[in-house]
Amino acid sequence: MKKALATTLVALAGTFCAAAHAQSSVTLYGTLDTGLDYVSNQKSGTGGKSNWLMESGNVSTDRWGLRGNEDLGGGLSAVFDLENGFNIDSGKFSNGGDLFGRQAWVGIASKQWGTVMMGRQYDFLVDFVAPLSATGSGFGGNIADHPFDNDNLNNDLRMNNALKFHSATYDGLSVGGAYAFSNAAGGFSNNNAYSFGAQWAGGPLNLAVAYLQVNQPGGVNQPANTGGAVSSSDGDATFTGARQRILGAAGRYTFGAAAVGLVFTRTMLDDPRQIMQGGAYSTLDGDLLTFNNYEVNARYALTPAFTLGGSYTFTDGHFSDAGKSVSPKWNQFMLQAAYALSHRTDLYLEGVYQRVSGAQGIAVLGNASIYSLAASSNDRQAVVAVGMRHRF
């Protein structure tokens, strides 16, 4: 009798363990993207020269990650995401050498209410507005970013120390909010950030709006807190200064094999100190720096495997300091052809042309600059990229 009871208990324990194991999962995922680029003009010594190069992540930044889910019962799950960014051409880490520089968070998900997450995360411009744009998670990717990625639609800025809520979807509507702590003793607003937004999808129409504010982005103002919510120590702060505010709205309409999108973003930086260009910070001391970005994009599937897409972005800027005020303007065109070899692998040919005017001798604003490639020596730059992307 005792032997039979023991055998039964062991069998039940094995069943429960198997069930618990079946309700938990860890997924390995990633994206590999590299190509050959022609750049019409890059700074070289005292002038500019054309260049041929191999470039990692023309469209999608190279990454690998671990995504986990454990069923806790009652509609709740423990979830996490650890995501590393790297350069496939050299094998080096991106994001200033951070191991999980793209994302690193853990949280609780509810099927009814949504997900609460804690850690290094994206803001709601990235989550809601960027997918409707041509840049970032849109089809044009990295080299289609708006000047200096000033509106963060290309995902260059992450929030450290962030507490974030992303709601479940109700009749097509989802909302969210996030707060990122400065983690500085006696400096609560010294490099902290918050973001909120909403998106709605109904039939062929998608709409989104979001806002991000960072106080002392990069943390270079005294007392320095460069590793706060938006870090300049790993280069994730695209600008440094006293206060950065970004408002974005976008819409997309899909009809048959075609989709058309409109995007507007406005970025305001008080007391600008530095601006990221060509992968390094350049000094830009002033009182105010603003960008208004107007983008129209379209994509058409000629066949299920072959798509054509393009975008035009007009950026109206303004920079002022104690003795000077300028209004630079950027005109940028992007065209792309992509062919899917399979569900996971595609080939692309993409070209971007940018022209700047009105910077009046302020080099960091007046020299054309596409993505993180070295800036042009003049007001124009063109990039043509042919490459391959694989997802797993």
C-alpha cells in the first residue's frame, strides 16, 4: 500500500513538473543585416570624398535576444526581454559596449489589463509612432531616419531605470505610460524622463500619438549624471542639454496591396550642448534647437515577395544662441526595393538623398548627415545600399 502511494505521488509530481515546464518558455530571436554601401561624400581631411564600405544594419540593427514567459495562472504571466545589439561586420557590441544595450527588462503581464515592465526600455514614440513611419521599425529602417534621429523614431534613445505600463488592446485602442528615474541622490530631475502615448487600429486605418520628455538628457549639465535615464556614456542620448521634448503623431491607410502614411513630429531642445553626428558628439552651445519633421511614405507589393517603397521628409529647424539665429532645412528622399527569398530572409536595394540649406556656416547643422555614417563635407549626401537581412 505504501509503495503504491509513493509511486502515485512520484507520478503526480512528474505530471505537475511537466505541466509547469510546458507553461514556461524562453525564445531566442534576432536579426542579421549587412550590405555594401556607396556614399557620395564623407569628410576626409580638409575635404570630402566618396566611399564604398560594408555597413552593418542599413535597414534593421543587428541584434539577438532572449524573450521569456511563465504562466502564473489567473491570466497573469511573468515576462522578460534581454536584447543585445552588435555590429555583424566586426562582431563588436553596439550601444557603447552594453551587453543588453537594446532592451533589458522584467515584468508582469495580464491578459485583461496589460503589462508592467521594469528596466531599460523604449519610449512610446518608438512603440506607437515609429511603426507607421518609414524609419526605425518602418520598412525603410535606419538609413531613412530623420536628421540626427531628432524625434527618436529610429530607436536610438533608450530609457534606463524605467517603469512602464502598456495596456491590453480594447476595440483596437491601446495606451501606455512610462517613467524613467535619474537614480541620482538629490537630483530627482537630473536626467530623468517620462513618456506616454496611444494607438488605434480599425480596419485599414492605423493612428498613433506619443510624447517623450527628458530633463537634462545625457546628464552633462552640472552636477553631471551621464548614466541616468538617457545615457551619454553609451551614446544613447542623441542630444545633450537642459530639456528635450518630442511630440509625434502618425497615420497609415492600407488599401489592397498599397499603404500610405503621414507622420508629424516636433522636437524641442532647451540649452543644447551636444548633438550626435556620425557616431560621435559635436558641440552645439545655444539657447534653443527645434525640429519639425513632416514625412509622407508609401509602399506597394507588386507580388507577395517583391515590394517597392519610398518616403519624403521635410525638416524645418531652428537654432538660436545669444548672438545668432538660423533656420536650417532638410529635404530627404528615400526609395527602396525589397525581395523576400523566404519568410525570414530578404534582399534590399535602398537609396537616400539629403540636402541641407539655411544653416549659415554652422557645420554640424549644415553638413548633410545620413544615419550614423560620417557626415558630408558639404550640404549634400547620397547613400545607396544593397544588402541582405535574415531574421530568426
